Amino acid sequence: NDGIICHNSHAAEYGMISYWTMYLKTYYPVEFFHALMKLENDQKEITRFVTEARSLGIKILMPDINKSNEDFTIEGENVIRSGLSKIKGCGDKATKSIIESRSQKEFSSIADMLQRVNRRVVHRGVIGALVKATAFKSLYENTKVLMTKVKDKEPIFFWEKIVKLNNEIVIVAESLLVLASG
């Protein structure tokens, strides 16, 4: 008999948890999905949550180099913005460096960002991950222009070697990039 009573008490608790979960999902869907995605680290689960949230009319925005925080954030009514730390290849140190560097002023270009961030943590791989995640879309309409060719599944940027030279050449490279995307 004791075993049955124990099972019944667990069943009652699971029922309460299910009730509160459905209550939150029904009456506070943005906050509910925000919390789910923020706590989840498995990309497949996050994708499943994003799909379900979108089916309920919640807009999930892609990461943005100038607007995203480390994690998912609520941006207005029925809008959740993806965080930079959820991008595969963009670690915590790189994310913190990016957010700290843009705290005074938004980035105006990739060159501007590269001049202001810690280049030891925001390296070529991080930039590639940000480009693939369309995090530069607010700076460049056509983000496909940022990658000129793909070799061994890693993007090769046409400005990659130019960035290592002086600031004047970086600005010229950025101008070419803006012209090409317009």
C-alpha cells in the first residue's frame, strides 16, 4: 500500500507541474518560450522550441551583432531575439567581448568591430560563425557577399587579408563590400 500512495503523490505533483506549464504556455507564451530557449543548450531542442513558438505567432529574430545580448531576450510584444552565445562557434568570451565593445556605440562595419573587440577571442572562426548566423544583416543587406568562396566548409572572406594591414586599407575594403551588397 505504501508504494501506491507514493506513486499517487508523484502523479499528483506531475499533474500540477503539467497544469502550471500549460498555464504559462497559454497565458504567457513569449515569456514561456524565452525561458525554455534560454535554459536549453541542445540545438535540436532550441530548433523545436523556435518552430513551436513561431506556430503560436511569436516572432523569433536572428542574432544581430548590434542588438543581440548573450542569450535570448524579449524584444517587444511577441518578439524574441536570439543571443550571440547560442551561435555554434561563438563562445562566451567572444560574446562578452563583442557586447562590451559595442556598449558605448553600435558597430558600423565589420572593420569597426574588429578594431574594437579583443581579437584573441573574436578570431576568424568566430567571424565565420557570425556571418553564417546572419548576425551582420543589419550592417549589410546581402550577407552572402561576405563569403566569396567556401573551402573545407570554412568561409574565406575577401577582406580577411586586408584587415591585417592599416586602417586606410580596411576602410577601402569595407567600401567595396558595401558597394557589392547594394
